[in-house]
Amino acid sequence: MRLDAEGTSFRQMLESVREELASAHLRNPAVEIGEIAFLLGYSESSAFHRWFKRRTGRTPLEFRRAGPQRDPAVDL
């Protein structure tokens, strides 16, 4: 399989894309956290909170309150 050859899996790619989308949505204060959870396919906001905390080490609200973060890849 091609993904195996690249050293990744569909699951890993999905998680990465979800994290990028979650981060982008959280930077927009007009989008409620519950709505972000729904957009990312979570039936419960609490499941999204747990997933985001596992992935980033911060809750969605902590991430949002930290303000906009710069993406080092964009500066290249």
C-alpha cells in the first residue's frame, strides 16, 4: 500500500487533518467549540475536548485563549 511506503496510515493522516482543521476553527472566535466538534465528526463536544487535549496537551478553550499561533511552516 502506498501509505505504508510513505511511513504513515490513513488513520494518522486523518488525525493530522482533524488537528489542522480544529486549530484553524479555534482561531476564529465566531465559531463555537460545540460547532467545531460537530464539523469534525464528533457527536459529543466532550469527546472532541478529550481528543484535542490528547493531541495538543491543551483543551480547546486553552488553545483559543492563547490567541493566534504562527505556523512555522508558513514562514518558509
